[in-house]
Amino acid sequence: MPPDGTTVSNLARRMNVARRSAHQTVHALLGMGLLEQIPNPASARGRIIVMTAEGRRVHRLARTVAAMFKGWAPELVALVADSDIPPIFRPLYGLPIGHRWDHIPGVTLIGDAAHLAPPDGEGANWALFDAGRLGNAIAEQPENIDAAIRAYETALFPRNIDTATAAAAYYPEFTPH
Ligand SMILES: Cc1cc2nc3c(=O)[nH]c(=O)nc-3n(C[C@H](O)[C@H](O)[C@H](O)COP(=O)(O)OP(=O)(O)OC[C@H]3O[C@@H](n4cnc5c(N)ncnc54)[C@H](O)[C@@H]3O)c2cc1C
């Protein structure tokens, strides 16, 4: 984004996307307060988009993040450092170690709903594992679904302690330092 702003059409050209796509992105960033629209000094009717102070702050953060990837392939670092669109910092949530719930007949949880995973490459595996365990429990006693769910949950809750403990050790990796 040039310091004195640009039009959506120019932005679309620089992003190499259709104007409509650029417009959707700009609309989202306007809503987040990272960009703002001001009158275009070159056109009485037109408007240009410029970064807000918050947008500039986030962009500076992007440079800081990119600097953490020193030694990585330049093409990958450029995805962060040279992006026309500032990265969006999203919160990562976790569940407390020992998270469980009171049994509700006929209902249970699997995957992230049962034990929210950090992005450590395990979450999808755990979700599939839960599905397999629940499926096995039901197959073992299809005539009593609620007993099957109880059996699944009895094995799940101690396992949740292990996954949450592993996750807790992982979260500091995502904390700015
Ligand atoms: C940044 C990041 C990177 C990750 N990287 C990896 C990785 O490399 N490898 C890995 O294994 N795991 C990774 N994970 C974790 C992994 O994405 C999750 O653990 C996994 O997707 C959990 O699967 P799930 O089916 O339980 O939940 P989800 O994948 O979240 O699926 C839940 C679905 O339910 C839908 N939904 C929500 N509410 C409703 C509703 N009311 N009605 C209808 N639908 C609804 C949602 O839209 C969603 O599609 C990562 C997670 C993050 C955040």
C-alpha cells in the first residue's frame, strides 16, 4: 500500500486479482479499521483507500514477524513482509487442563469441541481418533447407545488431560517474545 493511498482498481492490479475480489478484501479491512476511505485528490468524485494508524501498526508488526523467519526461503518470507494486505493477528484459544462435562444422554463431543487443539499438527488426528473410538463404542453395543457414549467419554476425559497438557506446553511458542 503506497503511503499516500491507492484506488481499489490499482490495488486489484497490484494483487493480481479481480477488482471484485480486491473490493471484498478492502471492505473487510475497512470494517476492521485497518483501512479508511478518503476523497481522491486526483478526482472530484473518486475515493482512495489509505491505511489507518492501526493498519500501519499492524503492517509494522508484519515486518517484525517476517524478521523472525531469517534464513527461510525469500519467497516464503515475502508472503509476510511484502504483502499489500497487513496480516491479521487472531487469538488462539485453549481449554483448561481437565476440561470435561456432565453426561447428557444421547449427546457427546468429539474433536476440537471436546479438546481444542493448538496448531501443532495433531488436532485433525485427534478428531479422527475420537470419531473412531466413538464408532467402536457404538459398534460394541449398538442396542445401548447411551452406554456406548458413556464408555467413550470415560476413556476420553483422561485422554483430554494428556492433549491439554501437551497443548499448554505448545502455546508459549505462539506468544510474542
Ligand atoms: C492455525 C491452525 C493450524 C492448524 N494446523 C493443523 C495441522 O497442521 N494439522 C492438524 O492435524 N491440525 C491442525 N490444526 C488443528 C485442526 O484444525 C483441528 O484440531 C481440527 O480441524 C478439529 O476438527 P473438528 O472437526 O473437531 O473441528 P472443525 O474442523 O473446527 O470443524 C467444525 C465445523 O463445524 C462448523 N460449525 C460450527 N458451529 C456450527 C453450527 N452451529 N452449525 C453447523 N456447523 C457448525 C464449523 O464451521 C466447522 O466447519 C490447526 C488449527 C489451527 C487453528
